[in-house]
Amino acid sequence: MSINRRKFIQSSALVGAGIAISPSSKASPSKHEKANISKSKINIGIIGSGFRGQSHIDLLLDRNDCEVIAIADIDDRMIASSLAIFKKYGKNEPTVYKDGPHDYKNLLADENIDAVIIATPWKWHSEQAVAAMKAGKYVGTEVCGAFSVDECWQLVNTQEATGTHLFFLENVCYRRDVMAVMNMVSQGMFGELVHLEGGYQHDLREVKFNDGMKAYGGGVEFGEKGFHESKWRTQHSIMRNGDLYPTHGLGPVAQMLNINRGNRLMYLTSMSSQAVGLHNYIVNHPNGGEKHENAKVKFKLGDVVTTMIKCANGESITLFHDTNLPRPYSIGFRVQGTKGIWMDVNKSLLIDGLTEAHQWTSADSWLKKYDHPYWKANEQKAIGAGHGGMDWFLIDEFVNHAKVNKRPPIDVYDAAAWMSITPLSEESIAAGSKAVAIPDFTRGRWMDEN
Amino acid sequence: MSINRRKFIQSSALVGAGIAISPSSKASPSKHEKANISKSKINIGIIGSGFRGQSHIDLLLDRNDCEVIAIADIDDRMIASSLAIFKKYGKNEPTVYKDGPHDYKNLLADENIDAVIIATPWKWHSEQAVAAMKAGKYVGTEVCGAFSVDECWQLVNTQEATGTHLFFLENVCYRRDVMAVMNMVSQGMFGELVHLEGGYQHDLREVKFNDGMKAYGGGVEFGEKGFHESKWRTQHSIMRNGDLYPTHGLGPVAQMLNINRGNRLMYLTSMSSQAVGLHNYIVNHPNGGEKHENAKVKFKLGDVVTTMIKCANGESITLFHDTNLPRPYSIGFRVQGTKGIWMDVNKSLLIDGLTEAHQWTSADSWLKKYDHPYWKANEQKAIGAGHGGMDWFLIDEFVNHAKVNKRPPIDVYDAAAWMSITPLSEESIAAGSKAVAIPDFTRGRWMDEN
């Protein structure tokens, strides 16, 4: 068992303190760490209170160890539904910053705010995270892929210069089966890891298009005529071809592989299929058709984008991005090592010598047996929280780390490495699937963290 | 529905004549086609009568429309067990060519032989296929990957120069579920195809190592001290890193995509994981251990090799090669288009508008409903044949095509394109997953075959 795995198990023992999956609990690689200020209760500001921000608000207001004292958004409808959550919990209304897209800066100027969560459209994440770190807030930022590698460096450089922390809010790292498998990986059940897979395979056609009133489906509108994510997300399918949303699949896999902690992502190559799914959806929809103005739109995003990543310790990763076709939701995890394999899609595994050779065995009883103690201890609290309960753990971890100003388990180096897959996959596809180096955002410190 | 799909359906109607999956039944692209000589009964020679050759002999001797009149092999034990099959069927003993590895040439010199099947170790396939085509035999060759692109061109050039046919004996193209899905593809059930996957994921550790007496397992011997495939196959894992066995996964997928018939394979990129599985097996085996001489052997073959292929019509293909780790057998098919998706590993599918949206539905009833007529008509005969019955169909197709000297449904261009994946994936991996062009072995004729 590697040193990494042993440390992972030790840190898993910290669960009682709510610090569950920090793969490395020793000194942060940041040289400029802020003095530790520990608080029993913190004030939080929300930048972006759309549906995702509202889900976070709901979880935060249900806690005793934080208050949400400010929100920033530009959409009156979303602000109104956010305020309704405060009313539901009988909490004081927050200060609302709604004076245009840059009013969030005034939220950041409020010295009573200890931490912020950013849940805006993708293009705002890094700009707002950089501003928030500079303002000294403990930052949680929703997931996305980057637009450029430079953007990833900006996050790293700002974190190192300011010493404030960035928690990359990848919720799938807290999925119950994923944490159970992480537990099994830590205990060496799969042996030395060899090949892992994951991805974002989600039929988003009713997210990318709607009728401008409902959030999901009912029409083929987007952009100014759309509502919710179709207002901005669909445009990415028109303008870009790459793995636009890599972190749900990559995050858990990277944690299992100790990426940035004794291992790192070295290079990738990406391939995309043709782009036909979204156009087909528009022309075949009862509210669309060949004559609808959106039937003329050309989409660049290949319906299926596949990315292969090589790691410093030899392992390979395959990532999927598949959002334009009719299909069941699937992150498509595969965790494979010298002693066994787990696959998500058939909910099965094989462990050498422990399950029948050459056969799939249902993973159910194994996932129960290795259920992560953090999950087991908080199961009741998590019921009803978003995405099968995992969002409760995400927010719990965020608040617990922010209260003690601790390096997050998913830090700025993870954010940079994971987000960089998007522009690098665009580069690879544009050049006929050429291999592209992935920068070492830790500047060599991944070698000392083993 | 494309012209290809319509033609596929038409050719499926030829099933009664045993010509089942010819994706294109019109004129062969070969300019030098041999005069059609049709026979009601043919004489067949077997080159390589190991376990695979014996499986073919068994199926051939069970038929009335062919005789096996000669076999060539160098291994007395394999010759003896081959002759026992003739005895079992009460058939005349064949002429045996066993005077060294080149005695097969004397078999080819026998003018009474109409067709040959080659089932030797990989390195002999192309040399023997070329010699057999030059000798005017209708050639069936077992599957493998090529050693070089030049070898693939040799096959094509020889076929075109001699006008004799080469049937590439890819049995997975005749798997019942695969043919049912091919049937669904032909009828447009998946819409326009977008992304397909397949591969060879088979724990071969007990094939690559045995005790020198049994064919499978019981020790960590190979090469001169091994038996059966471990005598020669294991050496490939020591010397080569690439997708060594691409055609079980690629063959069916290429047929669904009309490769070489209106579409073609354009370029690929491959990635391999580290190579640790086989060494681990040796040192952990009760008859192996750290001190066994084979513990010193260094293996080059990455435990998991992944290859992405881009097609001329835009589709992407992902291939897996995974033979050194404990895992269940899985070809891992995925067939995905604008109207639906089928996956092999969870035996499930989704068809837009016909099954529940966003959910997997068991594929069972769909595969029964679209069961290929060729399978349905011959189910009883196929019972007991190798690999779940598919080998019966493979041999039936081979004999039926050989009798009428017809262009095979899996021809020399398919053989060349599919086999070329091996050397090209080796080249890609050796150069850090660079993209590598796949030659057009049809010399442009794929464009006329649509």
C-alpha cells in the first residue's frame, strides 16, 4: 500500500471533525497561508442565486454554524425565489446586490462576510473567485471547465499571493458509492490502480432548450428567449468543441489517484464525434421544426467527446462528455487495479480472490460494507439534499473548513488541473486529436506531497 | 435512412442462401476477380490445427457440403487430437503436413483443395494467407492484429493481383446480440450513429501462463516451457505495447458504421496504462514467486490500452484492450446514435420515445424482437458450437461463400483496416499518444460503395 493510501486512511479517521476526504491533511503547498482564524459561526455571501445557488442557500440556512447575510444576482425572479427560502427558515433577509453584473464587488467589500460561494454562469467563476480571494474571503466556487489555461494559473497565482483558500465545490466527490469505493481504494482492495474512467453523460437537451418560462424543456428556445441555464449554457455548444464539463467525472478519479499529492496529470488527447444531436432535437420538436429560426443554428460541440489522460505514475484515465443525445444519466465510473474492478453502469465489481473469478458480482453489499463513516454518520441529515444527498456533505465540508480557515480537500491546484482539461481538450480536438501537455499547476510540489 | 442501411436490409433478405451480413452485395472492388466457380461440395485444408483449428474442423466435419482433406501443423499432440475428431465423425483421415513450419506450402500445392482456413499463431497469418491466395485457394484467416501496415498492404495487393478471396474470420460479427443490434441499426432504430465502443477485455492470465501441460493456468510458465497459446502469445506482452487484438471489438462496430462502404477509418490515437498485472500474477502465484525466473521478465504491454478512432463520416470509436488484470470477460459494446444507445456491459438500452426517457431498459426483449433471421433460422444447428454458437455461423458463412467463390462479407479491405490498428496504436503510444493516420486500403473505392 502506498504512502498516499495510508495517509488517506488516517485522514478518514478525522471524520468526526467533518474533515472527511482531505487526501492530504498535512501542510498546504501554499507558501502564503493566511493566519488561521477559527470561528464557531461564520457569515456567508452567495454570488449567483439561481437554482444552484438556491440549493446551497437552503442547506446553509438549515445549519446553526453559519448565516447567509448577502446575495448577489441580476435576475429579479431568481432573487425573489431566493428570498422565499429565507422566509421559509424564518431568517433575516440578506443584503441583496442586484445592481448589474459587477455589484458582487460590493458584496465582497463587506467585511462581515467570512466566506462566499460562487454559483454564477461559467464565465464569471474565475473572475469572481480571484476577486473574492483578493478580498480575503474563504471561497467556494461551483464547478466548470476553464476557458484557457491562463485562467487556471490566475486562480493558482492569486491563491498563493493572497493565502486565502479556494474550495472547488465538486459534489460528485461526495456521492455515497464514490466515497465507499474511495474507501475501498484506500484499503488497497483494488490493488495498484491502473485505469479509471468517468464522465458527464447527461441528456441536457431539455436544459439547453426550453420555452423561456419553465427551466426544462417545452420548447427549443435558448439565449435571450430561453430561461435558466439555456440563457447562457447553450451558447457553449454553439461556439466550442471539447470536454466542456470534465470535473464530475475527473474529480473523484483524481482523488483516488492522489493527483497533485504524489501523482499528477501529464498529457491528454481528445476526440469528438460529429455534432448532430441538438439540431435534430430542434427540427423534431413539436415547438421547433425545420422552419424554426433555431434550425439554422450550427453547433460545434461534438455529441460525444472522449478524452484520454496519462498520469505521472503510469495510470490512464478516460473521460466522457455526452450531453446532446437521448441517453440515461451516467457518470460512467470505472475503477480498475491489479486486484479488481468496479463499474458504475452495471453497479458491479470483481475483487480477485474475494468474488467469483471472470464474473460480475453486484456491488451493493460491498458498497454497504465499505460505506464511508462520514456518510454513515450523517445519512439522516443528508436525506432530501440535492443530488441524492451528496450536496449536504459538500456544504458541510465547505462550512467546516471555512470555519477553521483550513486548506480545503479540493483545493486551488485541483481546481486548476481539473478545469484545464476543457481548453486542452479543445486544443487537442482542433488539431486532430494531438497529444497536449497538462501543466503542473503545483510547480513541482506534487512530488513532495506523497 | 442512408443508402448503406437500406442496402444492408436488402442483403439481409438473402439469408436463405446463407449470405447473411454482406453489407454490400454488389460488385467487389477487386478488379481481378476470379471467374466464379460454383461447387456444391468443396475440399478444405486446415493450416494450424491447434485448439482453434480443431474447433473449425469439428464444425466442418459436421457438414455435408465440404470435406477436410488436409491439415498442416508442427505439434504431434495437436495433430493427434485433430485426427481424433475425424474418427469421431467416421471421416477419412486427412493428409497431414507436419514436416516443419513450411510444410503448409505442400498443402497449398494440392490442387484438390478449394479453400483453406488458417489458424496458426499470429505471426504466420499473413505469410500463409498471401501464399494461399497465390495458390488460388479461397482463404479464411483467423483474426489478429498486424505487425506492420506493410503487412496489411501485402494482403490487399495479393488479393487484387490474384483475384482470390480472403475471408477474415471475425466470429464476434456473428454473436447473436451483435447481429440483433446490427439489425436494429439497419432499421434506423438508433438514428444516425455517433459513437461506438468495443474491445477485448479478457483476463488472459491463465492463457498467458500455465504449467506446460494444461492449456490454462496452474503455473507461470510460457514460451518453451509453456503449452498452447502461452508458447507464443505471451511473448507479445513482453515485446509490444499497443492494442494487440483489436478486431473482436472493432469488427462489429465497423460493420455497423459501413466502414469501407461509404465510410472509412481516418485516424487514431492510443494510450496505455503502466504494465504491472502480469508481473504481479507471477510473483503472487503459488507456483511462481519473487524468486521464480519469470519474475525477472519485463512486460511492455500496458495492462489497459485505449484507442480512439475517428471516421470519415464524423463518428468516433473507442476500443479497449485489457488482458492482464482480474476482470470479467467483456467486449464492452456501446452503440449510440441520435435516437438511442445500447450498452453490452449492463445489457440495456434506451430508444428515444420507445423506452422510458433518461432510464436504462433491459435489452432482452428488444434483442429477441430484432433477433437476426439468420440466427433464428439456425439456432438449433448452432447449439453447442464455440463461443455461444457464433462459430457455427462463421463457418457456415465461410463455406457458403467459398462454395460460390463469392466476395466475403468481411473481406481483405476489412482485414487490412482492422488489423492495421495494432501497429498504428503501437506507433501512437510510442510517440506519447500522437494522432496517426489510418491508410485507406481501398484506394478510394470506399467512396463508390455507398
